[in-house]
Amino acid sequence: VTDVPAALLASLRAAVGSPHVLTDPELTEGFSTDWTGRFHGRAGAVVRPGTTDEVEAVVRACAEAAVAIVPQGGNTGLVGGGVPLHGEVVLSLTRLANLDPVDVAATQVTAGAGVTLAELQRHADRCDLTFGVDLAPRDSCTIGGMVATNAGGTNVVRYGPMRAQVMGVEAVLGDGSVVSHLHGLPKDNTGYDLAGLLTGSEGTLGIVTAARLRLVPRPAHRVTAALGFAAIPDAVAAVGVLRSMVTSLHAAELVLKDGVMLVASVLGLEPPPALLAPAALILEAASPTDPTEEMAAAVARLSTVGDPVVATTPDQRRRLWAVREGHGEAINRLGPPVKLDVSVPLGRVAEFVAGLSACLPPGAGLVIFGHLGDGNLHVNVTGVLTHEPNAEEVARAEAVEASILEAVVGVGGSISAEHGIGTAKVRYLHLCRTPAEIAAFRNIKQALDPAGILNPHALLPALA
Amino acid sequence: VTDVPAALLASLRAAVGSPHVLTDPELTEGFSTDWTGRFHGRAGAVVRPGTTDEVEAVVRACAEAAVAIVPQGGNTGLVGGGVPLHGEVVLSLTRLANLDPVDVAATQVTAGAGVTLAELQRHADRCDLTFGVDLAPRDSCTIGGMVATNAGGTNVVRYGPMRAQVMGVEAVLGDGSVVSHLHGLPKDNTGYDLAGLLTGSEGTLGIVTAARLRLVPRPAHRVTAALGFAAIPDAVAAVGVLRSMVTSLHAAELVLKDGVMLVASVLGLEPPPALLAPAALILEAASPTDPTEEMAAAVARLSTVGDPVVATTPDQRRRLWAVREGHGEAINRLGPPVKLDVSVPLGRVAEFVAGLSACLPPGAGLVIFGHLGDGNLHVNVTGVLTHEPNAEEVARAEAVEASILEAVVGVGGSISAEHGIGTAKVRYLHLCRTPAEIAAFRNIKQALDPAGILNPHALLPALA
């Protein structure tokens, strides 16, 4: 049933208790496939520790047996970083669900790796606070996974990504040592930034077991606006004006005419004319005091196409957001897309988008949307893959992917904005990281995971 | 004159040109002492490279010769981290003064390590932008030094410390390899956070040669307020209210009655009654739109002592800040103080301050002020040291320092908030970092500086 050595299984059972070591394929199957079904592997065993001490015991046992571990949170990743593709031991962190009382004076909280984002949000909300990162899979995704992948989302333009929320971590490093620095002091220059290093390391350096997280005031007032522009450069310039004039701007999302028309027809929505301009922004500001006036003053400075829409009621807001959020579903209706999550310097977004058509094979469609405030674009190519793709389609999809990622790098962009490298993008890492950088990464990996057991197929390419 | 081997000197001269290798004690003296005169050493040589390639050549030459390097920026540090105490080669980065045009779309700029903070500020100002970190030695301190020490200052409560401004670095690691990632993408999950790791590493892992820096909108409106409170816990609670209600709050400074009275008498100032309360806050908000109303609404919610002062003219503002900024000078008039830069969890500031008198020898005085928004306190003990302290006074000062730092750790604080560990606090690092953390630091150091030549006496204690 499993190729994990019997002696190791015995150690794992001793460490976490037999009920928390799963080897029955019926039970391990759910841990061996990601939620999209794109990444499918096989867990040698699934281990579900309930405390940091148990995580330590598991890591030490696996290190000694030289058996690889794939850490897993809510299993909502998009790049195969949490799926055991080669019979690894899955270390599921969902039982580390401890959530301390909110430290109201510091506006911080310590959360176990297994706490879901939605739980954290409800917890903060009870103290009139909120969390600076929000993601669609909030009911499943966990704090540990969000730290490990440096999760992003729509509010990065205001609060930064996950790394900006992490004030400290507790983690078990690859050598089994436990590091913990959860005081959450905003100013603390006593050594290297282990928390920042572990954030975004995709489980390759250590297993994050808890995090000290910054919370932010829950805004009482919110305003959403939709603005149309004649072309992408106007939308980019508008983001600059808005960022300088609207202190509480927390979302600046780009949609393009083709995408909006697709969403409208597939989902039966009726977008306002502003959103049917060649390029459009959906903006949101949220503040303790009403940001409507500030937003209106900024909007008045912009050269827009069609009448700007300023939504202040929840229903108006929902209708604008439905257009943005409907993109994923509308695209999927056209068949499985080739999906890329990239970021591009703001000054080069227009040039990048204009060049994309050259990356497409005949008959392919292109839908682009994204978090323009961060230069983060989600690029979707339709008409290349079918639901049961043959080898030729897969090869064509890979060629499109490689071609687009090269275009990204050509404008100084990043091949992974917020999803990470995982196992899916390892082969592309060299496109945007030099041999010297990758060598430094390897040296750091060797320093903290000397046995090389932590998520060995993720992030770093295998040595040639 | 120098104990740097002749062969190495020849290599250094070949690398950077003879005029930029100094060995004459008259010339090296200024690089061998810090500006306060507390740390005095001797440079084996001072090397002043003009390009990153030259830095690389210097590091490779020193690594090969196994000669230690102390990197130095503006030499404004406070913990002896940039002073050659043991005849090291000083690598002065001030000639790396290249400052790229501001990337207005991204609101970022790439600055060489030797650019001073004031130069950066003027450069940003010309584009209606500013830099999120400000420090008193702005005319001397350099970007490279600020990155290396993760500099803080009064605006951390809004913009975060230096690490939050650094979007990427170029650096020469201890093995001579050059890593560079200066695209400045706000979302970029392609590997480990080398920039964050190097920030605050005090030159022990790599030499930062350039940084990509976030700029922020230059606020058009500014309001400063002074509020008095009956006791420290009221001031702490007020900071919470202010942070939740005033989005653009960028400074929340604490002063205490003893300190304000000292400043008033020594410098001949007349502080408003609010600042003569047992505890007082000097607050500032700055925003594209006038924050006065938001500030007034928040202040109205607080239980203050005496009438709050809300200053809107530059002159009124200057008079309030003079009280805060006069603390350093007023304290120095009492003789050389024992100065500590610590941070404490906000919820425990009052308890920490109350306990400090037990740390003092008879006859000593205590003046505390600081950045309350970050829990960062500057603790000054007077009456212990004289200008030419004898051994007994030095021992007494060290005992006071150790006692206060233990009190800091006792409330979960940090022994170095914004100044770093340098060489001065190495012996205290174990107070707030566990053996496992220090071991992880050592492993990272070994990974990036395998020959151990970069600032070997700073940050990490020598192995026993």
C-alpha cells in the first residue's frame, strides 16, 4: 500500500498517534490531488500532527529515514506545491488550528498553521479588526499555506502581500529544530528575518506551525467605482493618480472589453457602459471615515470614457464586483484555459498586453484581467486545451505557456506573481532568476534543510 | 602601517585603482571611529569601490586572502556595526552614489548604496513623492547602511521599517557572487526573499550595492497634535483609537513629564500644558486631503488631561516637535547617558516603565521617550557615566544596561528595536534569541558567507 518504510511508519504513529497516520488509499486520495484535479500524485502516508512538538517529531523521523515530506494546508494551491507527486509523506497541518485571543493593543493575533482564513477573519471582526489579505478560497485555505506561499489577492495594493502581515513565525526547520519568535514587535532588529525568509519558501526550508499576524482596522465605510478608459496606458496612469490621492484605496482591478463582454454574455450580466470601454478599472477604497469624496476628487482628475460609476450601496457594489469575479467562471465555460499568473512593471503593462497575440496559436482566445495596482495580470488562453487533452494539445499548451512567460520576462516581469513556483513552474524559474540567485537559494536550502527532505520537488530545480 | 598582506593590497589596488585604497592612518582614521566616538578601532585599509563589479573584485580578493571586511555606509550607526575594531578592511560604499530616474508609474526608484537619505528625499520630492523612512542623520546616512540595518525612525507606524520599503536589492554575497533583482514587482513569488534577508543583516551576509525602493505619495496636508494623559496606559489606549480612526497617522511619539520638564528647562522651551501631563503623545497625520477633521474626531474620543493642542501651521508644528526632538540634546547636557533602544509589546509598556526604577543604581536619573506607535522606547540613564569614565563607572553602566535589557526581555520585548546588534549588543543576543534561532542564523551565514569574512564580529556571537 505504501513505500514508506515500516520503521518510519511506526515512528510516525508513535509521534502523532495511530489515528493520525493514514495509509489507506481511500483516505489518502484527497491529500494526493489538488482541488482543480490538475496535479495528481500518491501519498506514501498522510500524517496529521496536532502540536508543534509532534511536527518536530515527524520531521526528525523523516530526516533520519531520508524520506521526503510535502507539507499541506488547505490544499487550495494552484502550482502543485502541496501535492505528493512521488510518494512523499504528506504532512497535513490542519489540526494546528489554535487561535489565540486578539491582542487588541498590538492589533495582532497568533494563529496556528491550520486556522482557515475565514476563521481568522471572523475572529478579527469581533474586535472591529480585519486581516489585510483576502482570497476567494477563504473557507479552505489555511494561514500556514498562505504564509508558505506568500499569498496575495486583491488588497495587496494597500496592505501588501502575506509577508507584510507576518510579524513572526514558529516553524520546524528541515533539521528538526524549532524556531519561534512570536512577540510581533514592529521594530525588532535582533538577527536575520527568518519569518520573511520562510514566507514564500513553499515548505522547502521549514514547516510553519504558527504565525503572528498583523490585523488592520476594519473600515466602516467603503466605496467602489468603475471607470472606463480608451486604452490600457490611461488605466495605468489613472492608478497612479488614484494611489496618490486616495489613501485608503485597497483594490484597483483591471478588466478589458473582450473579457467583460464574455462575462456579460455567459453569465447574463448587464455591465455599465464604463466597464465596456477598451480598458476599465474597478476600484475600491475603504476607510474609518467615508472615502467617497476623496475617490470622487481623484476620479474627476482622470480622462475616462463613458460616465464613471460610483457605487456606495452594497447592491451597487456587488454588481460591479460580479463583473470582475465572473471572469473565472466565464472563461471556464469556453473549456479548460491555459492560466498564467504573472506580474509586469506598471509602465510596461500596455506593451506586454499588446505583444501577447504573437504568443498565441491560430484559433486561440485571450482573456486578461488582474490586480493592476500591483501589475499582477491573470492571463487566460482559451481554445488550446480540451477537457481530455491529447498529447498534441498538451504540447501546444506548454508552448503557449513558455512563450507567454518569455514575453513576461522580456518586459522585466515575474513568471509567478502570487501563486508561487510549486512543482508546476520549476522548469521556468531560470527565466527570471540568475544562476547566482538560484545558487544562493540552494545554499540557503542546504543550510536549513540539510537532508533535503522538505518539499524537494518544489521551487528549486533538481541539480543537473 | 597595516597588517593587510601586501599581495591583497595589490589586488585591492588593481580592483578599484590605487587612489581608492587608503592605508595612511591620517586618511583611515575617519573610517575607524563612529561619529559618537564610542567605538574606536583601526582599519587595515579602506577600500572605496565605484561600481558593483569593483565590490565583487574586492570581496573575492578578501575571501581568497581570508581577510575580514567591515562594510561602511555613512558611518552613522549606533552599535559599532560599521567600525573596524580588529584591523579589518573597511569597504566604504559611498562612491556607489548612482540614483536612477524615478519610475513614476511604479512609484519606485533604484538607488546605489552610497546615496544619502537626503539625496533620495530630494529626488523623490521632485516627482511629488517621498520616502517612507526618515531619520535625523539624513544628510549622512546612506541607503546601503539603512538597508543593512533595517533602519526605522518615526514613520514606521505608517510605512513600516526599511524592509517594507525595499522591493529588491543588488548585493555581493560573501562568496563573491552577485545577486540582483531590481524589478521591484510588488507581487513576485519566484524564490526566497533574499532582499528581506539581506535587509537588517548588518553586512554579515552580503554587501548591498543598490536597492529598489518603494516611494509613497508626498502628502499635501499635515496636522500635528499634542495630547496629555493621566498615565501611560491611557496613552497606549489612545494610540489604538488613533490608529483605527486616522488612516494617515504617521507618527505617535511618547514623552513623559520628567523628560519634557528637562527639555523645557535646559533648552528654554515653553511646552503647552498637554505635554506636561504625566504621559503625552505627539501625533502627526499627513495625507493628500486634509486629515485635521479625522484627527479631531479621534481626539474627541479620548480621555485626555489638559486641552489637546492641534497644530496646523508649520510654526505651531515645529514648536511641538521641538519638545520631542530636544530630548537627545537635553539629556546629553546631564553628561553621557547610558542609551538603550528597545521595543516592548504595546500592552506591556506601562508595566515595563514602572519596573525600570529597580534597574537603576542610587543617584541615577531616567529619561524615556520613543515611538509609542511601534512600542519603541529610547531609555536613557543619566548620572552613571562621566565624560572620561573610570573602570568602575563603565562596570556600573554595563550592569545597568544588562539589567534593563533583562527587564525588556521579561516583558517579551526586543533588546534592539531599530539600531541593530552591531558589535555592541552581540553579548546580549542570547537574551531574546534561542539557541535554535542563533544556530539557524549561523547556518544562513555559513551558506552565504562560507569564508566568514563579512563583518565577522557583528550580529552573531563568536562560537564558544
